Amino acid sequence: MNIKALRQRKAEMAKKIRALLDAAHKEGREFNETERGQYEEQMKALASVDEQIKREEALMDIERGMPAADDPNTAASIAAGAPGKDGGFKSFGEFLVSVATAGRSSGTKIDPRLIQAAASGLSEAVPQDGGFLVRKDFSEELIQKVYESGQIVSRTRKIPIGGNSNGVKINAVDESSRVDGSRWGGVQAYWVNEADAFTGSKPKFRQIELNVQKLIGLCYATDELLADASALEAVVMQAFPEEFTFKVEDAIFNGTGAGQPLGLLNSPSLITQAKDSGDSTATISTNDVLNMWKRLWARSRQNAAWFINQDVESALYPLTLGSGTAVQLLYTPPGINGNNNQYGLLLGRPVIATEHNATLGTPGDIILADMTQYLMADKGAPQSASSIHVRFLNDEMTFRFTYRCDGQPAWNKPLTPKNGSNTVSPFVNLATRP
């Protein structure tokens, strides 16, 4: 079993363990005998897979230091004219080093495995610039890390865009009210007696249009870094997913919609809840939390999460419900009262601290959102190119990664309920507090 399969198996095991923990926590109890046995069995299997991964990684470190010609599988693949599963490259780092070597030699010294890739259409075929695209397996791993590491983007509804298109149009119900005659944008049913007259109705639709925008990242690799394929791979595979995650998630909250995704805080679907009249400082009160919860669309409650600036966390600890002997804490930190999740809980929903929320006391410092109602479209994994010229005087190779995506809320306005005076939405913000 190769290392990718082992890592996938590890992820699946971790998911099963998480499901066991969440099920018990949701019901406020410890494991039963069956669940305890399943938990111990999965943890034991997980430890075994971890050991296998360590052995594979140790062997890969040894193999990276060996010349490509010493690998009979690679030599056979090149001789047969087939690039193989990963184009004959043992790692992403080895691929990048080969691209850099081709660029610095002005195309006179090109790894045969790059030529194989070029012949299969996976290259821009500009050897003097090292313009070879990252192979599918490597590039997919880059973007997979974005969705795995992100606390916001991983919760969105992802929509893939085909290779022959730069955007997608989605038909959606144009519904802004749940009162009679407005549901589904105009559908209405009647209770009638025999032969009674009634008025016909029909639904109303609108189009959501997502057109991919371009996000570009650059990496400068020194001679020292290029000399070690393992180190180069480690830097690129950590730096770029982290930077792409940061920019995409920041756009999901704060994007203007012009040349980038439309963020929640700039969306007409956002509800900004007025502060509690008792707020006299930059803080958050129990009434603020309850009023925000009241404005959340009821169907979003099972998927919603609280996204906060880290400064907000200390304001959540004192919040309580009730009085006297019936008083209850509104916020439960991880590890307290049976909360073994990685997140704190506010009204039973996870509290996630991000860098993208505004400072305490300003709009955006605490957002209650159901991110399944946010649409995220992309053209698949990032593409890349490289050049020796951009940082020629610094003797550095430049790698460029391009990720094309777009996003916006699925809602274009808050919803007026059938009964009640307050509009609701999957996205609720809190107004400025003095």
C-alpha cells in the first residue's frame, strides 16, 4: 500500500473515531460497551497505520537521495514512453527540482520525465522558463490540503466547474417571504369547497452566477533549498496551502465580489443584529447571543457555527442563563462539562476562532453562520509555472501557483417568516458596540 493510500486510510479511521465521540457527546453520555470496543479497536488500528506511514516516509527519504537512473521502475517507465502514475517522480519535491534544473540550463538539460509530461499535455512547453505544469496528483494534493486545513472553506458547499467553462449559473428559488402567496416566490395553495373559484400561482426563480477569479502565489527557492528535494517539498506543501486557505477564507468573510468572492459581511443576505441596550462597552452580552440566535434561519441551526475573533473568547466565559440555583453557563470551553470537542460550544454550536473576524466591539467580531449556504466554485487543482528570470539577480528560482475560484452566499436577501416580525438568514452579524 503506497503512502497516499495509507494517509487516506488514516483519515477515514479518524473520521470514524470522531463520529463515535460526537455521538456520545451529543447525548451527554459516556461510551457504552459496544462503542468503547469500537473506539479501542479503531485507535489500535490507527496506531498501526501511523507506524506504516513512518516506515514509508523513512524509505522515501532514502530513495530521494538516490539518482533517478538507479530506480528501475522509473527507468523502465521512461524507456517504455509512459510517464507512470506520478510521471516517474518519487515526490513533488523531486519534480520541482527537475523543473528548476531545466529552467537554469535554458532547456538544454531536461529530465526525460518532464518531456513525458509535456508530451501528454501537462506542460506549457516553455523549457527555458521551466514552464511545466504540476502533475494532477501533486496539484490535487495541494488543494486538498486547503480544504482539509481550513475551518471555514471546508464547511462551504463546493461546486466543481468543468474544463470548458470559466463559470457556472445555478437556478435558485427567488423567495424573500414565507407569508401566503410568497413561498417559492409566488406559489399558493387553497382550501376550497366543490366548484369554488381560485387563483393560479407559479414559482419565481433567479440565477446565481459564479465566475472564477484568479488567486496567484509565488515561491522563491534558493540554491540551498533546491539542493534538497525533501525540504523543498515540505516548504511548498505547507506554505501554499496555508496561504491559499488564508486568502480564500478571508474572501469568504470580507470579499468585495469584485475580482474575488463575495464575502458574508458584504452580502445583502447578511442580518446585522442591533446590540443589546445594556451594552456600554466593547463586549458581548447574553442578550446579544440570544438575539443573534433568534435571527438565524431555523433550518440552519443544525449546521451553524459561531466564528469569532480570538479577543471575543474572554467575553463569552461570563455569559449565563437564568439566576440563582438555576443559572447555567452559556459558553462551554473544550474539556469542560464533558465537552471533549476541539471547539467551545455556545448554545450547543461550535465556536471557531479565526484571523478573519474583526476586533471585539466591531461588526464581524462574532458571526453566526451556516456555511452550507455559501457556494464555493473552482476549476479544480492549482496550476503552476516557474521561471529563472524573476529573481535572477538573487540566484533564486520562482515557482508560481494559480488557483481559480469564486464564491457567494446562496441567499440574496433575508427571509420574512410567515409569523413573526424579525427577518431570518443563515448569516447573522452583531452591530457595533461602544
